[in-house]
Amino acid sequence: MNLAEKVLLVTGGTSGIGEACARHFASLGAKVVAASNQRDRGEALEAELRGTGLELRFVFADVSKETDAKAMVDFALSTYGRLDGVHCNAGVWGKGRVTEFDEAIWEKIMGVNVKSVFWTAKHAIPAMEAAGAGVFLVTTSVAAFIGFPAHALYCASKGALESLVRCLAADHAGKVRVVGICPGTIDTPMLAETCEGWDKPVEELYAEVAKKIPVRRLGQPIDIAKTAAFLLSEDSEYINATSIVLDGGTMALPPW
């Protein structure tokens, strides 16, 4: 796959999957704009990669706000003159059943996981359409298809993204390709957060989960980054309006 000289915007680009993607895209020669609300991590990432000759710029953004989403797109355009692809990856998680949530948690999870993709699409897609081509990639989740206990709002947000991928692809057909990447159990800070409160150490929980995944290991952020790079490249130009599942075979398992 070839990402050399492509201008790519990655949201949630300073931690977990997003950081791995930003690093990998830059290593393949892309000009990367990494957006997140982690200013210290973002500035450190920019300094590190630019110090090695790679091209990455950090922009601070609360992607749940339309003003920030527009500003990060404008930053990419003003810095590099165009935008070839976007990877909407920012996400948050919250534990609970519907009976345990309040409006503040709803706004936080749906704001980051869903609303941010709407705002980013609103401002990034016209820029790519004007240039004649582009790829809009969204990180969804197997949580869109599995009823994980105490994940009601997170699952709902990821289900919304799966539908949005198809709608955006139809609405902007001919110029912008819209695809999803659907991770399973990936070793990230968010996964560690979901383990809080259990009566076993995280390492033991991970080992137990790994034994149940058909490939017998947890996914790593670089697994997602490699596929994301493929989806953002011309090598995947006939993949559209769908998501690539990267779960090590988890969804093939029977319920016993």
C-alpha cells in the first residue's frame, strides 16, 4: 500500500489505536495531522516523530464540538493544502445499563463517539469532494453487533456508526469512499479501563480472554493501523460502504 505524501487526519490520535495509526501512517510517508484533547501527549508525539524525519502535526481538539472539528480540518488544509483521508477514531467508554445512565453520560459518549463523526464529516467531506477524491474511515466496534453486558450506551454508539458508514457512502458516492474498521478486543488503555473493578489482575483477565479468541491473542493497536492504512490507500479502492472486522475470529464463536 502507498500512503506517501497523502494528507491524513486522525482523531483520537494520541492514544491506543489512534496513536498507532498516526505513527504507522507517518512511517509510510503520509503527512499526518493527529487531533486529540491530550495536549501534552500530542505535543510530545509531534516532537518525537518530526525529530526522526517523519511528518506529523498535532492539533488540540474536542471533537464533540463542531467548532473544534471544523478548526482541525481547517488546520490540515492550511498546513498541507489538501486533505486526502480522514480516520475518525476518537472514542470513549462508559459502563452501565440504561437504567444507570444520566444525560451527562449520554452526552459524553454519544458526543465523542457519534456526534464527532458527524461534525468531522460535515467539514472534511466537502473538502475532499472539491479535490475530487478522498477516503473517510470510521473506527466502529464489534460492540455494534454484540450485546456486551453493561455496555448499553457504548454498543448503541457503535451501532450508530455502522449505519452512518453506509449512509455517508451513499450520500457522497463517486468522489468520497466511506469505510469502517471494526475492532474486537484490542490491548489499549480503554480496554484496561473496562477491567476496573474486577477481582482479578488485568494481566490475568487478558490471558483468560486471549484463550477464548480463535487466534489465541488479544489484538494490538498496530493490527488496526495496518488495516487502516490499507483502507486509506488505493489498494482498497473497491471497498466501500462496509466495515472490515478485526476481531481474531471472536464473532464466529458459539455461545457455549
